[in-house]
Amino acid sequence: MTTVAEAITRHGVAVHDHLPTDVEIPVLTGPQCQGDVAVLPVTTVHPGQPLPAGGVPVVRGEAGGNTHLLLPGSKGVTWAPAVDGDGDLVLGHVTVPAGGVAYLAHPEHSYSGIGPGVYRIGRQREWAGEWRVVAD
Amino acid sequence: MRPTKPYSFDDHPEHKAQLDAWRDRWIANAMSTAPADQPKMRAAMAGLYRAANLTPPDHVVFVRSPLTAAIAGTIAAGVWWLREHPSEHVALFGRRVSEAELVAAIGPACRRAVEVGLATLRGEPVPAAEPVATRAATDAATYAATYAATDAATRAATYAATYAATDAATRAATRAATDAATRAATRAATDAATYDATYAATRAATYAATDAATYAATDAATRDATRDATRAAAAPSPVVTFFIRCTTHWWRMHNGGSDWSAWPAFLSFFRHIAGLNLPEYERWRHYEDAAIHGASRIMHTRFWVVSDRHTEVHVDPQRRLHREDGPARAWGDGWAVWYWHGVRVPRDLIEGDGWTPARILTEPNAEIRRCAIERMGWDAFVPAAGLTEVARCPDPGNPGQEIALYDLPATLEDLYDEPARILLCTNGSVERDGTRRRFGLPVPAHHHDPIAAAAEMYDMPAAAYAQLQRRT
């Protein structure tokens, strides 16, 4: 198991200093949300490319901060960016092999652990008489 | 020499690589708070007149804001037109008007246009006019007789005259000789892809915050001043009214200068980076200079007025005008506008404590009402306004927290295009001070279940959302 402090050392994404760092990052295989980003397990296969060690900014904050960064916590994690037909909110699909882990990191939300499986990474939309994607 | 094959980025990847920097340079030009560079602007303005084979005017004026430029420029145009068309005076005013009367009407016209314009932009009631003092300058009996006798026909004639007075010829001539010619030449010499990359990107980043905002503010200020001046109860002297009516035609004499950075961004890229060397550049360079060294300008054969840029401008991440504690855009002479995420709102909605729930509920404009609620926060507004709870349940993955759905009262049913309910949520992560941020989100009114409403925001099945293991 990995603590937030260990993940910060390994991946370089710091979290706001009022958030605890001496706690283990829960590694989950069910649905979870990190702010306006949702991780939803799916049953379909989404072959992708190896997730780079530096991660993929799945949602980039306007000012450079507030980026949701998807990181490989082990070997074999792949990322398939969204393709036409995936739906407006889908950012891509991450595949975590047996025994592996991926992390979603954000300065205000700390780290979320994603266990083995295939997941749709999607963002939130807001409704104001019609649906539109949330601007972070 | 004009190239036979249109310029294309396919042939010049080294130019294409400089697009982003060029776009950003012009975005910075639009958003800059630097005042007009007066010596350079004088040269650019003289160049624009000469490019159109016009004599640069003797009367040149620098002001601090596009609103002052618009009001001063249009009233000045009205003065010059009445001077040059004495034969029109009888049709307009029932008699010849002396030079002394013309000059005497300028002050009251400017004062009233500014007074009403400022109140309009602040969202405050228009202060009462001072009809006695201003009407004393003219014969009140003649004015009343003229007004009663001519009615609608005179109004039409007045409209035509004020329209003519703010003659767009100077702007049209200089623009045709410089900008329009260069646009046509550039579009002819380049392919369509180059257009999107510079013009569209610069415009997207700056239009709402600069050009559209200036237009909306000036339009609102001059329209309300004109409406006020032509109301029988408030009408000052007919000459003053004539001048104030001229202000609504400001846009015919107006060029946005730095506010209109998108076209120069596109055109100048080919002049400076792609090296097209079009013959049109010899004239257009003055237009480019005028877009760099100053903001709005009003051009007339007799005079020009050039404005400084805004002294401050604040935008949200979507580059819409937005500021939560003061004017989103302000100019050096006191003109200012207040915006909430791109919506122009009254000053007291933004400054101080904002509006009370009672004040919010009596605001007739649904969009402004929505802004006022967002300013207060739905989490505060829902209990304060006594919204009715529809359902409440534990927030999945967010231990100890709940999500709740509320009905909008009948007075707020017009807030969104489709019927809505409000979902109150609590953040999964704590703030620095140990509290959790609460916020309300509108959702379609067909929802009865808070879980289903929250799930739809992520386009996720309600059953999956109910199984959420963690929310941070």
C-alpha cells in the first residue's frame, strides 16, 4: 500500500498542505469521483498505449494548477484517449492489469487509487436549461 | 508581386510554428491596460486620413474611455452638422439657432448623456433632469409649439438629421482604404486555414471581454440617455435633445482600436511573419499602428477622438468578463461596468454584500436574478428563500454528507430555459479552514431522486452512482 506522502515523492504532484499525507491511498475497483472527474468501471475492452510515467492530464486547469493527472502506479497501465462516439463527457479509458494500480492526482483532492480493471474516465457537466461541460 | 499560388501553412511550417505566439501577442494587446501612446497615435491617425485621401483634421482629442469618446464625438458631430446645415434648423427647431445657442447646448447635452449613461451602467435609477435651467436657453413656447405641431413626422426628421450628423463617411473611407483593402488582399493571397488560426483564436479569447463589452456599455448608455432626453417630462431644449439623440449613432463613427485586435492579428501575421509584402500594407500599417497604440476612436472630417484602453479588466477562466468585488472593466475617467460570468449586472449586485433574497426575488430579469443567486451561493439562498425540499439522502462515497433536491418557487421558474430543481451538495475534500464547501447545482426538474440527478451530471447510471465508493 502507498501513502499520499510516498506518492508525492514518487510522482511529484504535491497536494494542499492542509490535506493529510500520512494516510494510505484507498485503491478501489468500483466507481469513484474526484471533483468533476468520475472513474466508472466498464466491461468493454479499450486497448491503449502505455500510460507515460509523467502521467496524462485528463482535465487541465486553466491556470496550470487544478489539473487532474492520471498516473501509472505500476507497470502495464494503458490509456486510450476518447474517440468519436464515446460521448461528450468521456476523456478516455484506463486499463489497470492484475496486481497493478493507477492514481488520479489533484492538488485539492489528493490521490485516488484505481485497482485492476477497465475504467471510463469522464468529466462532469452542468445543466442550465441545457447540458454543458463544467469549466474547471 | 502577388503570389500566384495562395500562401499555405503546408508550405511554411516554420511560420505556422509562430502562430500561437502571434495570437498571444494580440490577445495581450487587447487586454493591456497601457494608455494610448499619444505621439504614435497622432501619426497613425494622420496616416489613416491620408490613406483615404482626406485631410487630417485640426481638432484632435484624447480621452480616457470609449464612452467619453462616443458621447463627445457624436455631440461634436451634431454641432458641426448644425453649423454646416443652417437651412435644416427651421425643420428641426422651428427657427434658426445661433452659434451661441449651439455652444450653450453642448454642456447640458454632455452632462445629461453622462448622467443617464452612468446610472444605466450602474443599474441605478436615472436622476431627475434639471429642465428649467437648460430650457431657459431656448424659447420654451417655440419648443412646445414645434413639439406639438410636428409630432411623429418631426421625430422621423430628427432621426434622419441626427443620423446624417453622425456621418459615417470618414470611418468608412479610412476603413475602406486601409483595413478592408488589406483584408481582401490577404484573404485572396492566403488559404482558409490561416484565417482560423489567428483571427478566430484571437477573437475567441478577447471578443466578449473587450469588443462586445464596449459595444454593450456604450449602446446601453447612449440609448438610455436618448430615451430620457426624448421623454416629454425630461426633455431639455430641442438642441440639447438633438445632440443627445446623436449619441445613439456613435457606432457609425467608431473603430475599436485595440478592442478589435482579432483582424490585425490575422492581417499583421502575414505582413510581419509570412512576409507577404502586399502593396496594401503601405496604407494598412496606419490601421495596424492605431490598433496597437490606442483603444476606441471616433473619426470625423472635422476632428477625431481617441480613447485610452481600460485601466482594469477581469475575466473568468472562460474569458468572460467577471469580477466578484468590483467593476470587471473600468476606464480612467470613471466609466465602469460590472459583470458576473459574462452577464452585465448592477453595481450593487457585485459590490458590498450583494443582494438580499427579497431583492433577488423582485429582480425582473431572470439572467440577472440567476447571477445574484450564484453570487450569494445556492447553499445560502436555498434556506434564506425558503425553498421546498423534494428529497434528501446520504451522498454516496462521501461519509457523513447528504445530497438534497429542492423545488424552485413559482417566482424563479423562469431562471432557466427548461424547468429546474436545485441539487445541494457538499464537497468530498475539506478546505484549508476545515470546512467543506457546499454548493447548489441546477438539474432538470423531472428528477425526484437526488442520486439520479447527481448521476446524470456524470452521464452515469444512477445504480452506479449509488455504489460510489469514494468522493474527494
